[in-house]
Amino acid sequence: MAQKHDNDGSVATETAPKQKLKKPTLYKVLLHNDNYTTREFVVAVLKEVFHKSESDAVQIMLHVHYNGVGVAGVYTFEVAETKLKTVEAAAQDNGFPLRLSMEPEEG
């Protein structure tokens, strides 16, 4: 950054133009319904991994059960991917075929 001298001999500093930072794209983590994963397991995952309250977890689980898919949460790409892998690993360890996916949030 260059310094400029004012008429009175003092030094004036030049500020760099502010860069506009673009907000990161957010991703929805989607839970998909299946006929084998227990409701209790889905609620537990929603509470432990996605930090949902008991009532929110039950509401999301029922939405997934009746509609086939539901949003577990919305995160930056890296966080969404980590949560997805964590849940899929836990499901596999417990013998459940629970499937999750991610998609960019619109807007």
C-alpha cells in the first residue's frame, strides 16, 4: 500500500478496496426412507449427529417415513459430507441400509 503525503506534511494512508466475500454454498443433507432401518435408529441419528431435539427428530423421521425423503440439516459442503459419511458408517455398523444424499440449497 502506498503512502500519500498531505499538503501539511503529514502522512495519509490509503485503504485497500473491500472485497465482497461470497457466502459458501449450503447443502441439504437428505434422509431417504427404507423398509428396514428402524424409526428409533433414525431418531437417534438425528439427535446425536444432527443435534436435533427429541420432538424435531421425531417430526423429521415421520416426514421421511411418509414422504420418502426429508432434510436432516443444511450445512457447508464439508460439514454436510462429514455428517453424511458418519451416519452411513453408523447405519452400516448397525446393519441398516439407511441412505443419505446431499444437494445444494436453492436461493
